[in-house]
Amino acid sequence: MTTVTEAITATARASKDASRHLAGLTRAQKDSALAAMAQALRQGTDEILAANARDVAREREGGMSEAMIDRLTLTADRIEDIAQALGDLAALPDPVGQVINGQRLPNGLRVRQVRVPLGVVGMIYEARPNVTVDAAGIALKSGNAVILRGGSAAEESNITIVGVLQDALEAQGIPRASVQSIDAHGREGAQALMRARGLVDVLIPRGGAGLIETVVTTSVVPVIETGVGNVHVFIDDTADIDQAVEIAVNAKVQRPSVCNAAETMLVHESIAPQFLPKVFQALVDDGVILHTDDAASAFAADGSFAPAKEEDWHTEYLALELAVKIVPSIDEAIDHIRTYSSGHTEAIVTGSTTSAHRFTTELDSATIMVNASTRFTDGGELGLGAEIGISTQKLHARGPMGLEALTTTSWIVEGDGHVRQ
């Protein structure tokens, strides 16, 4: 009987072979394949939705939180958005072959540093069937094969989606092994994937803190660490109040179950009396549960808030809940964010260029917004096409990871019989 480790090794070898084919594809071939994948998703919508409905029903019965149910759920509109994202990828420049640096040395050698694919990318993620498509599309466009472990919650959705994509690729003359799922092998398969050093070039975990920590501490394959989103919005004393209300509400409620949704709002004490009654009313109208410090509680209606505890400043709610604190200065806001932030996204609403400069230079998160909602920390919104994750590390890739994040470089050196003296 084939063991799980043997099965994952065979999968990874097939991916490695496919990656060599992908590395040689032209942009036209890759863009044609992306268009075929998008069309296949549209044509397979009913099949995908039926599989997704089974996943959602099972997980809801099992007690999955509504925030996670929202991430798991697909609709016809969401599938169309995912398909459109593949089209957006096709419109982007091909990163493979781009010359980063080039020169002719004094000795006559011609030197170029060129973008090349990473090779085989492994993805481990939770309850996010849209990530299955995003990862497949970005990997293809950047010339990489991808191995997907999407978790048991979305297993039927992911298996169906991967089958649809593989059929589309095969019709384009591209190996089916370019996109593979190992969901059938469960957690043991994920463990084997993390040990497949030499066959898998990089692993990208995407999910909750527990998943990411497990991959980072367990994997012997290099990891690009994506982080949880303990995201902050700071309302400075010079902020336009109406603008601040709109940004704060959007950052929290537009889609609360995602990693770029705001989890803590800090408010300068000088603007709090004018700002907090308006924003609290808007947030409560949208169903937000407030966790307020003593000073902020004075501006909240009875029954609309709970006293904030220390754990609230650490929490990524991924739901209609928001921690709120009044601070005496931008200094304390920055200190609070430095203490509790996960390094994902922070936003300041301000009318002061000095405050904006301090906020953007004294904080060290992957994305920092000035007078804009945190919800823009997204590959598509920032012009990268679909994203494969949001990196909170500092090596290689940081922030939303688009096509270039899945490439490395090779040095091409051309001579004419040169030998080193």
C-alpha cells in the first residue's frame, strides 16, 4: 500500500516536471490558459456551487463560526469575480524574463539579472475556495506549478475546482500536474508536504494564527510567512470627521471576515467628543459589537458595548466586533500599534502631513494607509491582479503577493572565451 509520504512525493515530482514545462511557456500561451480557466469556471458554476453547498452545510452543522462560513461560501457572483480576476491576471505583464539589472563589465562580460519562476509552490490554507483559483492563476502566470492543501472544510469545493481547472489546462496542452490538490491526504498530507524539501521550492500558509505558526515551525521547506490581521485605524485630531466615519465603518463592516478588516480603532481624545457618537451610531446600526475602554464607553449607548479587556487589543475578530480606545496623542497611538499589531495593515485618518509622515515612518507594517480604508490591502485593489497572500515577513516578499513575489532571479553571464586570471 502506498503511504501518504510516498503519495505526496509522487505528487511533488509530477509538479516538478510540470514546472519545467511551465517555465518555457510564452506570455501568449499563459494568457490563453488563464482565459480558458476563467471560462471553465463559468461553465462549471453549477457543479462548483453544488459541491460548495455540501461543504457549507456540513461545516455549519458542525458549528463553524459565521465569519468562517462567509469565507467558505461561494455564490455565482463570487465565482464570476474569481473568473474575472483570472482575466485581470492575463492583462498584466509577464514577470518571467524581465531584466532587473544588466551591464557590460570592463572585461567584456555581458551580465543580466533575470526574473525566473520559483518552481513548485505549495499552499496550505483554510476554508477559502477562492484561494484555490487565485493560487492556480498566479502560479501559472509566473511559470510555477502549485500544490494545494485547502483544508477539510472546503474539500469538496476545492476538489471540484481543481478538476475544472485541470481540464481547462489539459485542453491547452499544459500538464494537469501544473495544479494539484492533496486534500484527500488530510493533515498527514500537509505534514508530508512540509517535509518535501528539494521537490517543493516554497510553502505559503494562509489562514489563522495556529495554521501559520504550525507551518513556520514545522516545515523544512522554505516558508513565505503570511500573517493574521490585527489591523488598526487611528483617527487623528485633525481628521475630517465625516471622512473618518466613512473610512472607519468601511474598514470594519465592508467584509468583516477578511484579514484586512479593522479590528481596533484608536481615537485622539481631542476629536473623540465630535467623532465617537457619529461613528458608534453608524457601527451599531451595522450590527457591530463594541469593546470600549473606559474613556470611549462614555460615548457609547447603553447596551451597545462591552468593557474592553487586555485580550481585545490582541484579537483578530474576523467578525462584526471592534475594540476602541481613546488615546491622548499620536505617540500613544503609535506605541499601542507597535505593541499589539500583527504587522499587516494600519491606517491613519488625518489632515496633518506631519502626522501622516510620522505614522508611515515610525510604524513597521506591511501596508500603511493614509486617509483610506484598510480594505485596500489586496492584490487586486493595488493593481497586482489576484494575490496569493499577504506577507508580513521582511524577506523576499512583503505585503500583497502578486506575480513578482512568485519569482526569483538568475544571473545570465555571457562571454567570449573569458577565463578568470
